[in-house]
Amino acid sequence: MRSKFWVGVALTVAVTATFGTWYTAQASGKQDQAIARQVKRMSLDEKIGQLFISPAPDEQTAIQDEQTYHLGGWVLFASDLTDQTRAQVIAKLKTEQKTSRIPLLIATDQEGGSVSRLSANSKLTGHDYPSPMDLLKQQGVAGLIKNTTQSAKDLKALGINWNFAPVADVTSDPTSFIYDRTLGINAKQTAKVIPKVVKAIQAQGVAATLKHFPGYGAAPDTHTGTGSGSQALATYQQQDFLPFEAGIKAGADSVLVSHITMTAVDSNAPASLSKPVHQLLRRDLHFKGVIITDDLAMDAIKEYAKQTNQNVAVLAVEAGNDMLLTNDYRTDIPAIKQAVANGTISVHQLNQSVTRILRLKAKLGLIK
């Protein structure tokens, strides 16, 4: 059963929508006050649990773990959507939302093309999802935005409220790992298109995610090993950062940080675990939304964990991530709790992250 707090925040969002921009500042202030009160009331376990978004287990385990660990949400992959009817997917996600005291972020990677979770089951939507590069080449920006809008509508209808897209990486090398998932155009051109994609997704009540900060460029795939971006910081600022900056200015809800090593800023740790890289995102690019890691089960992070013998979830929070994409929440939550107890992670930082997460949930209308 949801507390009165969630109802109060939902009413604040509804009033904002009803009275328009004149009332937005005042309503937003009231919403922030309501969220601040709730953060103050939350237990340490509840706060830490909100940092975690995990690949979804079976329905019974999901319901149990939502209640035990107070998780922030689930990520759906292709395997979660195959061999199910549309009605089954909708019913499952509705059940999980009902049984979670704090509403869940339900995420997936719906980029289009080679990374299109909805394409795993043609029964779900009946729509095709070409790659953004192909759409842009064949139908122009208008065609890309039309397909992006349809994709976001389809996600929303199923109960998925967070899309890990668009890809804001740029590279001119067709042989690079990330190339086929990019728009296939230069940084300045990409920076003109990304804001339109972000707005198309978010107009449907689905959160958009700029990825993979600071930009893969020609770096190799960190799913299968380590990868470095060796260009100078000035090159990042003049090229790779441009689409991210444009997406942030357009109001992107979240940014996903990759596991490449940004040698110009921090040669000792992957970007996802690097405080200097996160400071760039917050201070230089002025991003105020939710920062999430790429999957912490990827090989680049596994190798780093072996080399350093440290808990990567603790390192990820220390670096400045608000949410951690990982399946290891059962062991990572106690590790973070211990880090808070010994002062490695401050309660102030934890509260800031939880506040950002709850603001996103309120914006998406999850709080009812």
C-alpha cells in the first residue's frame, strides 16, 4: 500500500500540468519539499535500495526482492519479452508496480536496429524499429523522430517508463564497436539531432538517457574487455561532448556513463568509477539529473575489480553515480551500507542521489 506522500507528490505533478507554466515554479517547489520530507523519513536501507536497478528476475523473486531490498527498478532485456503476449507483459509489470512500496523505474534499451528489445517479440507491438542511422539516411530527421515517438509510445503502453537511449556517441570509423549504433554523422550534426530525439521520447512520458558518456569514439567494446579513449580533453570538449551538452540542454532525464577509461582525465579508473569524470558531467556540462552506470557485470569492470580487489558498487557511488545497473544488489547493498557507516560515502551524497531518483519518478507520474 502506498503512503500518503506518494499521493501528495502526484497531486503536485497534476496541478502543474493543469495550470501550466505560470504555476510550474511554485508547484515544483512544493514537489521538492514533499520529496525532501520523504527522503528524511526513509530508512537507510530504503535509500540504498533506491540506487539499484537490476536485470529483472522471475516475477515471484522480483516481488520478494522489491520488498526486501527496496530496489529502484528493473531492466528488461530481450529474454524478458520473448514468448509472452502483450497482455502478459503489461499484467506482470502492473503487478510489480502494485507490490512495490516505492514505484519502480522499468527500463530497457530500445535504441532501434541491433539494440531493440521490442524487436525480440513481434507480438508485442507490431512495429518495426530500424537503426537510427538507417532512419536518418532513408527518411531524414522527420522519419527518425516519427519512429522514436512510436517506439516511446510502445514502451509506455507496456509499462516501461525508462529508455536507455539515445546513443550520443560519435565516431567516423565504420569499423569501431559503436559505429552502427550512432547516427553516422559528425559531432556537430549529431548535436543538432539528439535534442529532438530526447524530446520525442520524453514527450511520451518515458525518460530518455544520453549514452555512453564521455563518448566511446573509437574505443573498443567494454562488454568484452577494457577500452580507453586516448584523445585530449580538448578533443572531447570540441567533439564527443557536443551531443551530450545538447541533450542536457534539451532536458534529458538521465545520462549513462560508460566503462571506457578517459585517460586525459583519469587514467586509473573506468569512467563509470571515476570521480573526475563525473565532476566534468556535473560541473562542466551542468547536468542535474540522474547519472547511471553502464552494466557493472561487463568485463571491463570485472577486470578492474580483480585488479583492485574493491567493491565496484561502492566505487561507483563514490564516483558520483545516482543509480547502479547491476545484478549483485544482494551483496552490494550491505557493502554500501558499511561504506556509509564508516564515512566512505556520506549521508548527504546518498540523500542527493535518492532525491534525484524520486524527482524522476515523480516527473514520470509513477507516484500515485
